[in-house]
Amino acid sequence: MYSDLKRSKLRPALVISNSVYNSTSLDIVALRITSKPKRKWAVKITNKDVGRGFLEVESYVKVDSIFTIENNMIAKFVGKLNEMKINEVKLKLDELFDVSCRGCWDTIG
């Protein structure tokens, strides 16, 4: 859970940066999590997908909503996804970015 600074509401997120990066940077890289119904670039998560912790409601990891946040803005640890769900998120990220795609890395401007 993190604070978005716009409101006092805490928001859930899935940390995707590795522990080496997290321990050497002031920021972490994360994906937003929402309770809104599934979209194309979302991965559904439920309590059966959580290895440690608990989700208050069925949620969706928004794979197309990547952001950085300062470590000191992290309010609390809610849980850890199991390996099967982590792999599903990784596959969806791979589908989104398709790094092997020729011509996909167009410049802007």
C-alpha cells in the first residue's frame, strides 16, 4: 500500500523491481492494482493467489500502469503473490512489451 499524495487514501501496488534495485535506489518500480473489472492488460488476483497476506477484495494488477514511487511513500506490506500468479504477471508484461518485436521501439517526437 502506498500514498498517492493527492488524497489521504492508500492504494495497493505490486512491486516489480528486484531487491538489488530496491536496496540501492530511493524508488521502487510497481504496477497499480485496482478493484475495477478486468481490462485487457490486467491480471486478476484473489486470495488464493496470495502466498502471504490477505486481499480485502478481488483485484486486478494493471500491467499497463507502471510507475515509480519513493521507498518512504510505502505505507505497509499487504502480501506476496504465489509463483504461479507472478509468472502470469510476467507473461502479460512480456505480451505488452514484446521486446523482440522489430519496429515496436519507435521514437517519439
